[in-house]
Amino acid sequence: MPTKPAVSTIGMSAEQKQDVENGVNQGYRHSRRSEPVVRLDRGGNEVIVCESENNVHIVATTDRPRIKGSGYGMDTQAGSLDIVVGRMAHGPMDGMLRDPSFKTDAARIYVSMKTDADENFNLHAGKVGNSIAKSCIGIQADAVRISANEGIKLVTNAWGQNSHGQRVSSVPNIDFIAGNDGSKLEPLVKGYALARSLEKIVIQLSDTTETLNAFLQYQLSFNAAVTTHHHEVACVGGGVAIPSIECATAGALSALSLGARTAPSAVISMINAFGWRNNCLLPSGGDYILSENVHTT
């Protein structure tokens, strides 16, 4: 993706552009840097904690994701903290008054006691669903990275209740939605359950192979007897030969072996396959391989 130029004069005031031409206020060793600063069109209850010359803002407010009157600013318990860098990121105009814009501002951390988090950040509902009129911490930027030296946890329902004191009895889902397209969400596979499932398949395939091998041995023995047997008939006027003793013996042994070993093994294999399906591929199974609460695209 293309990056912005090191120095852009777009949106600068005439004075700021003159500074650039004269090499003044160029930010050397973190000295003052001339650049356009977009101002917040502030509401009466909003406290601007920080508004720097580099388009950085920290605002203590009530829930206001867009224009004045948006969000839950008229409610109690809707206090919010809006940390913004780069208002009107792709086209700032120095001194212009602007409303908060979750879409066009460069980067934001938004903390609110009561807000519509998914609507504010334009997020697909997924399996988790939309959060409405609840507390939220939202993070948005071109790139978001989370790094931990000693582990990262994504945990839902750690306390069993939400910020309204309401009991959360179910296990809330976790969604990984690439491209904000939740239409292809699927459950993640549970590693241990999948390993046990595959082990059962390997055992069943081994049993099936052994059954087939036994069948082939019995059939080969019978085929050999049929192929090599012979008998002669000498009679005047023709006659009917008696059955081959070798074939009859081999056929009887083959039938006995198939009936006593191969057929029962095949039935057992079918029963095992049915049990494996119920146990590993159905949500009610004890070794169901899919996660019930974690989904991804």
C-alpha cells in the first residue's frame, strides 16, 4: 500500500506553508512541526484534555460517535473518553471544525460507558452479535498490533455479568472476521478432539484393511483349488462327473471363514463408523471436533 509523503502541505495555512518554504518549524529533534490541525466542533459538556499542534486530541465527553446528538449523550452513565490522532486523516484542513469520524480519522481508542460499538466501527455482527447501549473499548487504525512478552488471552465472561449488573449465563462467542465479511464464518477445529477423531479413523481403517486382507486370503485359497483341480470321467454313452472333492472342501472352508470372521468384522466396522460419526461429527457428541464458541472466516 502507498504511504504518505514525508512532508505534505495539503491543508496547511498560508503561514504554515511559508514556514515550510523558509525551513522553519520543521520538527528537528522534536521541535515544533508546522502542519494542519483539525479542531473538534466541541459540545458544551466536552472537555478537551489535550489538543496538540500535531493533530492529536484527547476528549472527555459523553457518547458521541458522530455529530452532536449522535450516540447516548442525553443518557446518564454514558461518559466516554475519545483518544484521536489525525482528525480528517487523508485531507486535513488547518483550523477546520469537524465532528468525530470513526471512518476518516487516522487512529482512535474509544472508551465509553454506553455506546453501540459495532455500529460505530462498522463491524459485521458475526456469531457474537451487535453490542448495543453497553460499555465498550474500541481500537481502530490502519494497523493494530498486540504484543505480549508472556502470553495473550482472549477471554469472554470472566465475571459472569456485564457493566449493567446483568447476569451473563451463556458463554459469549469469539469471532475472527477477516475483511468484515461474516457470511463465511465457520467454527474453529479443536485440536485434541480432532486428534482423537483421526486416531479412531486410523484404527478403523486398520481393522477394515485386516478384514479385507483375510477375505483375500480365503478367496485366493479357494481360487487356487478351483484352478488346479481336475478329474477324469470314463464312461460309455456319457455321464455326469461327481463334484470335485478338492473344490468342495476349499469352498466349504472359504465359506466358513468368511462367515465366521470376515462378515462379523465388516459389521463391527460399520457399527464403529456409525459411533465415530455420532461422537465426533455431531454437536451432541462427547468428542465433537468443532468449537461451539470460536468462529473464523
